[in-house]
Amino acid sequence: MFEVGERHQGWSRVRIGAPMRTVVAGCLALLFSSITSDDAKADLRLCNKTDSQVGVAIGYKDKADWVTEGWWNLASNSCETLVPGALVSRYYYIYAVDYDQFGEWGGRAFMCTREKEFTIRGIEDCVARGFERTGFFEIDTGEQSSWTVQLTEPVQQGTGGR
């Protein structure tokens, strides 16, 4: 398999036969792809940095229409990928519910949701179509190909922001 070559400046040079070169090249390619795929991952992720379980819905504009999807259920102090791959939209919209403390994270961008798992196309006439009209908050990802949103506990009054 290996043939030991001549000594050169303190290290030995080894000639590798063709079958072994193929194995080594394959192993290096696999190692490189696993390293780069983790480092170059582009996703929209949401991290629940609270002590509660939360439910998350997302809204975005695809090529044809507005779409809302839900629910991702995140345990406390966990993260989830909401949109895998490079971000194709600049703006995404999030609505989240705190299942344990009965709070919510919302905003003024109204979109359609429902209590059960859903994918809904369009944001008009939510109630007339049998859905709920829910206020989402906007995420401006700029020109980024990946983004992470972190849900945190609200600041308690009188704690000085702690």
C-alpha cells in the first residue's frame, strides 16, 4: 500500500497508491463538506430565551403571495429553524405566544392564523375565510442571507432593566 520515499528536511515523504488516494480524497471531501456546511448554514432561526414554552408563527412574501405558517413549538432555551436555506425575502414577520405565562410577541402587521397547524396563502379577509386576524412584528434582515431572532423575557418594572 504505502511506499516510504526518501527523507527530506526532517520528515518522510510517503507515496500513496491510486486506490488509497481515492479513499483519502473522499475522506477529505467529506470532512470539508461537513465543516463548511455547518459554518455556511444560512437560515432564519428563532431562539426562545425564556423559561416558558412558546408557539411561533411566521409570515413572509413568496413569489406569488403572502404566506403565514405555524406553529413551531419551542421549549425554553431552545432554537428552531423556521426558514431553511438562504433568505430570499428581506422582511419576515413573527408572532409568538407564551404558553406558560400567557403573554405574546406581536405587532401591527396583520396576517391570518389559526389555532391548529397551518399554512395560509393571502392576508386579506382573514375572519371571513375562517381564520384569525393576528398582529405580527416585522424583522428586517437587510441584505443578510441568515438571521436569528431571540425571544426574551420582558423587562419587569422596577428592576432597573435586569
